[in-house]
Amino acid sequence: MPTASDILAMMASGNPEQVRAGKRALAELERTSPDDPMVIAHSCHLAVCEDRSDDAMRWLAKIDASQVDPFFHTLSVLGGLRRVASFLRRAGAERDGGTIAALLGLCHQSIYQRDWTATEPWPLDNSRLSRPVGDHMPRASHDLARRISETGQGMGDATPIAGGEVPWADGTVLFNLVAQLRPRRILEIGFAKGLSTLFMLSAWDGVESHTVVDPLQWSAYRFNGVKNVTAAGHGDKLRLIQLPSSLAMPTLLADGESFDLIFIDGSHCFEHTILEALYADLLAEWHTVVAFHDYHMEPVFAAIEFMRLNRGWAGLVAADVAILRRDRAKPNLQNDYVPFSTARPKT
Ligand SMILES: C[S@@+](CC[C@H](N)C(=O)[O-])C[C@H]1O[C@@H](n2cnc3c(N)ncnc32)[C@H](O)[C@@H]1O
């Protein structure tokens, strides 16, 4: 008879046959060990995934304070923390003030404290990140990208703000990054005229959704980003959120979302960049890669140093793009704080 730990491995395997066997074994454990916190976590997660709200609530109501750690550990391994948090929020937990509200708080606390060490090899061939896009980029996207790059203008009306888009060398890195990583869900902070988006979306057809966050898309950019990305044939993948990152990113987190690739090219002020980095950490799955544009800028450097030393992120710099993933366990408890330099060492 498989134990709850065996079921955990079966459910997390992603193999459909294993998942089916896991579900059968879980039904048996629900009968024999209904108070085991690992069983509760599995059953609650499954109920949330299958939209069985009453069942999910019934399992959640069984958790007592002594079961909190194994319950949230299991949920974390299943990748279900955000999903259950979002379910609790939709169920009105924030206003509840009792145990259900406490579980929502603990879900988010567990997302923050998630502690993992990358076991997969580094996912990129670093030597090919600057490979010229040349013929690999569809002709129409290539021509449009060139036009934006050279004239600061794409398909739409003239914008009050000229320039600011990624230089071609950095766009090339983004193109190769997406071509190699093949992310399904991309989050981009700072959209402007959509040049970086064009590089990313023309690298691989399998992107399912590309969320862009920019409070100035209408006012300063006259919807040029949307027009350009739509003209290149990617409009159906685009979701525009016209809010500053400091509001949009916590909302995405509260809604239970996560991303495979996050690209940050927003205001570049330290206070925004560090918030964007911290929320990227919370919106990341174990395989997620986070890229920052303008690594040469001091505030960007400082925010990345914090993430490197205090949140276990590591990676490399290609052109002016820093590419990182969480690769070391880092609980980030108060006593582990590592002072970080906010100034780039002089060479
Ligand atoms: C350097 S541009 C982005 C260029 C774009 N990535 C490209 O290469 O085409 C910076 C963008 O960040 C946006 N921005 C400024 N403050 C922001 C904030 N707090 N949150 C999100 N975006 C912000 C600006 O409106 C601007 O469009």
C-alpha cells in the first residue's frame, strides 16, 4: 500500500499513469488515515484543482495547529500553495478572521519561505545567448523590430516618449533566452512600444500567455506596444495590466498566478526594482528564470545583489541582461541576513 510520501512522489511526477495510480491510492488513504496532514494536503489540493469547493473546505477544516508544518510542506511540494491561497481568498478568507484566514496567511508565509535547491542543470547554453537572431526571427517581426529600433516608432502614432527600448544586442539575448527556455507563461514589467515583447514572442510559438505590466501604455505610449505586438500576430497572447508593478505583482500573486519567465525592465528606481525582484521571487516556480534589463544601472545592480546574497538567486550577465534563477536554498530568516553592497565594485 503506498504511503502518503509515495503518493506525493506519484502526484508530483507529472506522468499521467502515475498520477492516476496516485489518485486511486489517495482515495484509499482518505478512508484509512483521514487525519494525516499529508493526506489532508493532497485531498484538499485535488479538490481545489477539480473545483470541488465544499470538499476542499471540508479538508481544510480538519487541520489543527500541530499539523501546519507537514500540511504546508506537502502543499509546497505539490506546487499547490498559490492555488490553495487563491481559493481561500475567493472564498472570502480575508474577512473571516478565524482559522480559514489564518490558513490563507500561512499559505502566503509558506510561499515566502519556500526553500529549494535547483536540482536540474542550468537550463541555458550560455555560449548561444548572443547568437544573432538573423533568419531565426520571422521576417515580419524582424522588420517591425528593426523599424522600432531604428526610428523609435512602430505601427502606431508618434509617442511623447522617444527611445527607452532594449538595444538590439539585448533583444537578441531575450530572443535566445525564450528560444532555449520555451516558457509557457511570461511576465514582463515595462512594456513601452513592445520591442522586448516582440523579441520574446517571435522566438517560440509555444508561449501561451504574455502578461505585460505598464501604467503608461495609454498615456505615454499611445498603445503603441499593443499595436506593434498585435501587428506581429501575437495579440491573442497579450494581457496588458496598466498598473505600476508595485500594485500589479501582488495582485497576480494573490490571484494564484505564477510564471516560467519574468523579465523586468520598468522604472529602474531602486525601490521599484527591489519590489519587482521580491515579487518575482514569490511568483516563481522552482524552474522559473528571472531576467533584469539594464544590469549596468546601479539600482538594478543593488537589487540583484540583494537577491543573490539573501534569496539564493544566481546566474550570469549576457549583454546588459542579468539572467538568474533560484538555485540555493535560502530560508531568509532574520538571523541569516547577509549585508549586501549597493555599489558596484570599482574595476
Ligand atoms: C525602458 S522602458 C521598457 C522598454 C521595453 N521593455 C522595450 O524594450 O521595448 C520602461 C517602461 O517601464 C514603464 N514603467 C515605469 N514605471 C513603472 C512601474 N512602476 N511599473 C511598471 N512599469 C513601469 C514605463 O512606462 C516604460 O514603458
